Amino acid sequence: MSQQVQSRPYRVRDAAPGGGPEAARLLREEFGGAVLLPGDPGYDAQREAPNADIDPRPALIAEADDPSDVRAAILTAREHGLPFAVQATGHGTYVASDGGVLLRTGRMDSVLVDPDRRTARVGPGTTWAEVIAAAAPFGLAPLAGSHQTVGVTGYTLGGGVGWLARGYGFASDSVLRAEMVTADGRLVTASPDRNPDLFWALRGGGGNFGVVTSLEFRLHPVARVHAGALYFTADRAAETLTRYREWMADAPRELSTSILLARFPDAPETPAPLRDGWVLGLRVMYAGEAEEARAALRPLTDTAGPVLLDDLRTTTFAEAEMGGIAPRDFNFLETLPDEVIEAVAAVVRRPDSPVTMVEVRHWGGAMTDPGPDAGPVGHRTAQLSVVLDACDPEVSRVLRPHSGDRTFLNFLGDTTRAETAYTPGDHRRLRDVKRTYDPDNFFRLNHNIPPAEPGSH
């Protein structure tokens, strides 16, 4: 396969007249997958992303079957002066690939689990559902996110925080090796002993350095969990959040929790106890026994009051679909000051607020101490996040002084703020790596990290 991938010479031409059609004609000569132009059957379905804020109109869509297809698509885009974007499931797509080449990797969805080494190797189109299903028979679990339909690669390159992260760290912390095609069409390996600068950068730096064609990462010994949610009235929201602030310090790493304030729709799919106004939810995943989990949670449940609905159950990790809320307003915090607690709790009393869900989530644990070789996932000292599903100026006014300009790449919709997902030192180092592997910023339709200027350090 390496000879096939490296067979085509690399050359750059000015943007070709005719753009997409001419590029598609040439690409089809050596491309194993489908190449679609506007008007072709399947074009409209393949150009869409789950993000309703964008409406991509690529000049052509290339559905890759293997690494040689990935390389051919990159070189075709470069040779014809066309913008280039990559999309698997599209969950992390925030920039429309208008007028360029959109590489779809969904057909490259292989999964290989090594139960003895406790590892998985996956293709770039693989979703978490596929990895979870392959690992489950061996009593193993990946560091998946809240939704199993999300693609593994994009999630992991952006850091990846899931419901096992307090015990095992970010998903990027479990990466062992990646195969990638770089901006100049080279197929390279990134690992601790091969291109270690690239290996560091991709574990949190997003899709700025190449197209991953294979990703290998650790699996963890989690077969069953006690997971779900307990729901209460929202009457004691402030008291419960105050207790949460105190309780977090001694919470075991195996226990991940969040406090949710929600106004669920009055609809048949909403359980009857949750239809009457605002409720407080305690969302939980514990990698251990039910009795231990409930004992650890008792200070919170005693404070929150009578239970409206108990949806906690012991189940396999594969069946513990936790879900999440749209992070329209994301904030990192070190603790919960009284004024933040009051502002969050007051949302339930303000009919003018556009917010229907607020989640206060406990981070910390293994995310804060990954070891000396960790990738550039930023702001690891943060202990909490406060996420709102809509922007509320009253709440933001209180949160911003405590949060500052800190974001998390996977939850960042505004691609102009990519720098805020990193510490200043990590961002400078990422720009240096970018200059080495993509000096003319070919991979830019993303949370972009521009290459450092020559001689800037």
C-alpha cells in the first residue's frame, strides 16, 4: 500500500479554469471511491453537516476508500488551487467547504480491537458506536463522548471529554499512534518515537496538520457502569449547587457528574414528572457498583429534595447513552462563586431568559494530571464547566469575569477564537509545528492554527 500511496508526484498549479469539473475528471482517473459534482445523485446528502448554521456547497465531493484516495484528493485540491475540507460524520464542521474539495471519510470505518494490549485501531470514518460495540465483548471501553454517533477521529483530535474522563483523562491522552497524509501528500506516522512533534500536536490540535487515515488508542477496563440521572424540582437549585461546590473536592475519580437545570418540552416523549416547569437533574456515570455510587451521591440527593424520577441504573457502558446539550455558551471555572450560583439558579425564575438548559459539570480528576508527554488540550486546571443552550446576557455578565477567554475546542462554534482553546505556550508551539507540516496553511477550513512566521521565535 505504501508504494501505491506514494506513486503520484507532487506538483502545484495555479487555479485551473473550470475548477471542480476539471479536478473531478482528473481525480476520477486514480480515485477508488465516488467523486460527486453538484447535480450528481448523492451530492446533496453528502455535502450536509449536522450544524444547521452552515450550508456547504463544495465544488466536488470525494468519498475516500483508502489512504491513497486521501492523498489523491489532497494533491488534486492543491494542484487546482481549491480549498480543502475533511468530514466524517460532520459533527464538528463549522466552516462551509464552498467551492472546494470536500473529502468524506465515512467509508473508511474499520475497527480492530486488540484485547491483550487493550487497544483499538480505527479508520477516520469510524463512529464511537462501532468502537464501543467492538470493545464491549472484552470488557473494555473507549473514552467516547456523550453521543455514540460522533466520529472518533475529529472528536479525539479536538481533545475529547467524555463520561470516563475523570478516571482516564481526555480521549487524546489515550492516543498511541496515528497514520496521516500531510499537506504535501506524504503518508507519515506520528507516535512517541516517530515525528514526536506531530504526535504532540495532533492530540488536541484538531485537523490542522494532516488527514488521519488510522488512529490507535488505549481502551480501558470498564464493562458496566451505574449511570443515568436523578430528577428533582428546581426549588432548591441554589442550595444544591452550593453543596456541589463543597462535595466535588472528595468525589472519586470513577464518578462523573453534572447538575442540570432544564425546562423540558411538554411532549409525549418527555416523562410525565418532568413536564411541569423547571427541574433539577443530577447526571451520573460511575465505573463501579450501584451502592457505592448512591452512597457517594447522598449529600447531593439529600440537599436536592424528593426525587421526581429515578433514571439511574446499572448497565453496560455500551447502553449508557448519556446525551448532552448544545454548548451555545461555554465557560470554564475553577470553583462556583456565590454570584455564579445565584445567576444560574435565577434562570428558572426569569421568564424572559432564552435558556432552556444549563449544565454545571465537574471536570478535574485524571484530566488535570496526564503526565509530561501530554498533548495540547488547553486549560487542564479547570474544575468545572457551565454550559447554556442559548446566550443569556444576564448570566454571561456574571460568568465571564470568572471564566475569562478560555474555551474547549470540541465545544467551540466560533472558529475565529481557536487560540482561546490553548494556553499561550501551547499555541506558540502548535504554530511552530504547523509551519513544519503545513507552511502555507492548506488545512485551514477548521479551527485554524496559522503557521508561525519564519524567525518569529
